[in-house]
Amino acid sequence: MLRTLHERPRTRSAKGRTGGFFTTMSAAALDLRGITCTFPAPSRDAEPYTAVRDVDISLGDGEFVAIVGPTGCGKSTILNVAAGLLAATAGEVSVFGTPLAGINSHAGYMFQAEALLPWLTARGNVSLGLEMHGVARAEATQRADAWLERVGLAGFEERYPKQLSGGMKKRVALAQTLVLEPRILLMDEPFSALDIQTRQLMENELLDMWSADRKSVFFVTHDLEEAISLADRVVVMSAGPGTKPVAEFKVDIPRPRDVTEIVQSPHYLDLHRRIWEILKKEVLKSYERGKTMVPVG
Amino acid sequence: MSPAVQRTVVWSCRLALIGILLVAWVIAINHSKIAMFFLGSPKVIAEHLFQWFATGKIFRHLGITLLETMLSFVIGCSLALVLGLWLALNDILARICDPFIKGLNSMPRLIMAPIFAVWFGLGIWSKVALGVTLVFFVVFFNVFQGIREVSPVLIANARMLGARRRDLVRRVYIPSAMSWVFSSLHLSVGLAFVGAVIGEYLGSSAGVGYLILEAEGTFDIETVLAGVILLTTCALTLDYIITLVEESLLKWQAK
Ligand SMILES: Nc1ncnc2c1ncn2[C@@H]1O[C@H](COP(=O)(O)OP(=O)(O)OP(=O)(O)O)[C@@H](O)[C@H]1O
Ligand SMILES: [Mg+2]
């Protein structure tokens, strides 16, 4: 993992910064310090709910980090904080060394729920971000079409989301996010709604794209197998309330990886067993606290 | 049954129904003077309709009724869109206005017709005013709902893609509101039409409603029914046009 960090060429904006060499080197893509999120009580006799408490997580420049944890523990909450969509009750977020205020403009976010605009075609959805950034219509359309082709949707430009399958919609969402070339990618269970074959296909595609330009990725998933096969590092979250990271594992399986083959390697199996041991405890805890649970592993 | 056969069956049954009604009607008026007085003769009604179109007398009246319908619809929709957007995006304002809007909406609008006649005269504008009060609320509530029901994930997504407030209004709120408005087009256009005709009926010097009013004054039941049939045909045609418009506007909602 360290290798990937250091081999990666500095990006333009990092180079252009006035800070010295060392400050640039040390600035993580995302740095969450002491993040606490408390949601107000839904009714008067209920207690406010603290979903995550005192969370420290960082994401190195060009690093791929997977976050796993029991359902309802606060994974989406953490991504929302990193995206600047949700203001933490306490704690600080910095993006490439700068404190975050408002929306995180370096980040692209693929949401857990479906988020395509239903009244726009696939092309309209992908070019939307470009148009809002002031790119001319013609160029935005052309770049959108190029991305749709890259995610395997050439010929589907004029379709509306209702006319696309679940997997196709996820591809459009991926293109919609990537067309803006964000340096940070936040992905919230992007493939969990897909069947296993489509999912592995998309995972491989994601890895291909990622290895081409090494974005910094926060990847939330329920699925340990997915986490290990994709990430440089897997962070395990505890059961809620007051969730925080309980363990961290480096995944030193060499790249390029193929998610369909990796699961047979002894190295993978060993990692899986070690992480599952910890994750299982949290999943059970979460289950005992009367929450719904989707066991994985 | 194939769809083509089904269509044929449906249409022949419809025509047969009309045929049966007509025959029953003719038999009734041939056997009873009272039925003749109350129902009139279909043949005379058809002649009236034919004369209206042959002499071109009807076009001025029909034109005025349709103009009033269109003006009510356009003005009612525009007001509702602007006010709906404004209120839906301002929570405090919405709470302040809530009882007033509900109150105005539950007020019986037809009672306002004579007042509008005083305010706007007997020309087309008093009818437009009545139509607007009918159209406005339907559209307003749809716009309001359309904006309040936008999924927070869509907003979050648009913001992550770089949307500022202005972009959100233009690219998320308005399209969402419009989809609700379009889905109530049948109702709002229908109400605009009703507003125009009732307005004419309650006092005017032109329009199809006026023709009916005039004929009623002389117990000319055949002219009244000719007017009613003309209005019904217009309403059905409008409804059909709206269905076509809907199909092209709401393509994205189709399965
Ligand atoms: N807006 C909110 N108001 C109140 N409680 C909330 C809100 N958003 C989240 N929560 C609570 O915070 C906790 C964490 O939610 P979050 O969506 O982050 O979980 P998650 O780890 O992403 O779950 P999943 O894996 O099922 O997606 C949950 O218990 C949820 O009920
Ligand atoms: Mg979640």
C-alpha cells in the first residue's frame, strides 16, 4: 500500500500548491478527526441518537479504502460528512490539508440509493455536472457520450432511467460521477443491488479505471469479499450507537487484481478469516441490540 | 383477442350504445308530447348544429369560449407555478400562508362569478378570472407537492455535481413540480373550460355559454342541447389533445 502511495506522480494541483514538498506529501486526500454525529430525537420522549462518535479515519492520496461494518452502524453517515452534505456535531474534516466548509468540491459521490434525475436521459444525467460547471452544451454532451461508452452504455444515451436495468443505472451513476474527474471518490455500496456476475464485472471495471488514474476512494460495503478484493486497506466499524473504527487491515495482495480469481488465493482466505472474526462480533452485537442484520462472509 | 380486434369491439359497442340511445329517444318523442317538450328532437338538434357551422355563426362564440379557456389555463398555471415555487422553498412563508390558501380553496368559487362581473365587466375577463380561481388551486397544490416530495438524495446528488441554489431550482425543483402539474393537466384544463362556460352562462354577450343562456330564455330546448353537445365534444377533444401532449412531455415516466 505504501508503494502505491509513493509511486504515484503528484497531481497538478498538489504541485502548484505553495506549501513545501513535505506538506504536500503529507496532506491526505481526506482526513476525518474526532467526528461525532448526533441526530436529534425523532419525538419528545426519545433520546437523541449518536450514530458515530469520535471517529478518526484518513484516506491517503491515491489510496483505496474500504469501510465495512454492520448495517445501520453509520457508514453512510461518515461518507455524508466527508462529502460535506452533513455537518458533524463535533470534529473536523480536511481535504488535501484544507479544512472543509460546505460541499466537498474535490469529491464525487455515488449514493447508496438511486440518485439519477428521472426526467433526464442517461446522456442528460451524465452531462448535468459539466453543464453546471459552465461547460458548453456541445462539449458536455460529447464528454458524456464518451463516458457512457466507457461504462459500456454506448447506444443507450437517449434512455431515461426508468428504461434502464438496475445495473445500467449504476453504470450511468458511475459515469455521472466520474465525468467530473473528482480526485476523491466516495462510493456507498454502489454494487450491492446487483447480481453477482454484473457486480464482479463492474468491480473489475472499477479497478481498471482506478488503476489508470489512482483516485482516492472511500468504498463502503456490507460485503467483506468485495472490500478485500478491491481495497488497499479495510476499516472495520463497530456496531452502533457511537460507532467508531475497531480494526484496520492492510490488503497486500498484488495488483492488478481480478476479483473473480482473488477469492481463491490463500492470502485472501487468511485475510478474510482474520477480518471476519472481528466483523462478526460487531454484526452480532448490532443484531443483539435489536437491529436488522444482513450477515455476510 | 388481439389488440386490433379488441379496438374494433370497443368502438362498435360504443357506436351501438349511441345508436340505441338515439332510437329510444326518437321512439319516446314520437309517442309522447311531454317527452318532445323536455327532450327536443335529435333531428332538429342536428340541424341546429349544422346551421351553426354552415353559416359560420358558431365560430365567433366557440373562439371566445376557447380563448377564455386558454387564458384561464395559462394565467392560472403561471401564477400557481410562481407562487407554488416561492412558498414551497420558503418554509416560514408557507406556514404563514397555509390557512389563507386552504380557506380560499374551500370557498365556493362560483359565488364569486357575479363579483368578478362587477370587477372585470361582462367581457371575457370576468370569465377568465373565474377560470383562473378554479385552475390556480389545482396547479398550486401540485407544484407545492412536487417540490416538497423531491427526494433528498436527488438534491444531495445534484449538489455534489456542483448545483448551486439557482441550478437546484431550474434543474431539480421545477422539473419535479412540472411532472406533478402535467399529471393533473386533464383536471386543470377541464376546470378552465368549466370556468369559461359557467362564467358566460351567468352573464355575457358572447360565447357558447351565452348561446345556451339565450336559448333557455325562450325554452328552445333543441338549441340548448345542441350547445351542450358542442361543449361536450370540445371537452373531449381538449382531453384527447392533452393525452397526446402528456405522452410527449412525460416520456421519462413511461415504463
Ligand atoms: N437523518 C437522520 N435522522 C436520524 N437518524 C439517522 C439519520 N440518518 C441516519 N440515522 C441513524 O444513524 C444510524 C446510521 O445510519 P447510516 O445510514 O449511516 O448507516 P449505514 O451504516 O450506512 O447502514 P447501511 O449499511 O444499512 O446502509 C442509523 O441507526 C440511522 O437510523
Ligand atoms: Mg448506508
